[in-house]
Amino acid sequence: MQIRTGTQSFELRGAAEDVALVAGSGQFKKWLERMDVRFRIGAVEVQAVDRRHDGGLLFAKLRAEVTDGEGRGVPGAVFLRGDAVAVLIVLHAGGRQWCVLTVQPRFPAGEYESVEIPAGMLDGHGDIVGAALREVEEETGLRIERGGLRELGEFAPSGGGSDERITLYVCEIQTTEEHVRELHGAVAGMRHEHEHIRVMIVPFEELPRHTRDIKALLAYGCYHGWRFGEKGVGECVEL
């Protein structure tokens, strides 16, 4: 299949069914949209794909023939994952700050109980805020309005091998100590996606002691800079 962008065209190779799936996916289109025009793509081979439960593209392994602006070869292995969101939830209750974490199995990392902040993939859709709100509700049971989220920033966790960029948000919630106790240990997750999630509440200042999740640690650091930096102190929402 021949793929044409605004500055060049190249052949997308592989099994016909896989090529069609990748070419029509939001992840592939987004990847090409933000591609620096100095990369010269000769061809891209679709080596393998994984599908979502609804048949759409989940992941793809690509191998590109690509050079830089001076004709020198550039490593072309790509794990096409698509973008994601993550939300740092800060609860204010009883004169203290608490953080909402999730505990779930992460087979690729070999961790049976990975402690993270709520997060999820965009699956090729463009509504980043909507995805963030959906993931928070699915993984914690908390329902947040759009105005309750504030963006902390965007980062690329593995730019040497994947297209993924993660947008971080924070939500501060004014609630009660009783609600904090009710949340701790709650069971959540989408069963049809094989999610088995347990909610974990920890004192906010202790978050770095409980997780190795890069999303959580970056959000924690960004939050301190955002809250006490130029953007000032954020407002809490009430449940």
C-alpha cells in the first residue's frame, strides 16, 4: 500500500490485513502527522499487530527504512502504541493530602502488583480530556467533571523505541476522611479488557515510597512545580 503524507510518499508493506488495519488506525495517522519532515521514509514494514477487543488496532511492530536530512541511516524499529493519559488525584480530607493509586498486574514488566496512578490509552481517539475522565472512573470509580482536570505536561517515556506520548493531569478533590477510607481497597477495572484493579490510598507526601511508576513520579514532581510555581495554587473540586 502506498502512503502519502504532505511531504513524501512511501510503501507500507506486510500482510494485507495487517497493513489495512495499521493504515486506518488513529495511532498510525497521529504518528505521521507529527513526523519531522527531515526524516526521509523509504518504506515501512508491518511486522506484527495486536488487536483490541473490538477489533481495532492495539499495538503494531513496525520496521522502517529511513534516513535523516543528510542521507544517513536512522534506527527504524517502532513499537506503535499510540498516546496515553495519566491522572494524579489528590484528595484533601481531615487537614491532609492523600493520593489515589491503582494496583494491578503488569505482565510485560513482570510485576504482579504494579502501583500506579490511573492511566490509559487513547486508542486513536483525539479527546484526551475525555479519555482521562473515562480512565479515572473505570479504574477508581470517581466521576470528575472536565473542569476538574488541569494539565501538568506531556512526555515521551521511550522515544528510542515507541511513538507513545503521555499527557499528565492533576485533579484535586475536597472530600471526607470517611470517603478516603471507603476508596482504599475498592475493586475496579474493565473485566472485558481483563483489568483487575484495586484502589490504594496513601498520604500524598509518601507517594514516591510506594511506586516506581514513571507517570506517577513525574506527575508528583510536576505537581509541586505547578502548585508552587508560576501557575499558583489550584482549586479543589468537591464530590
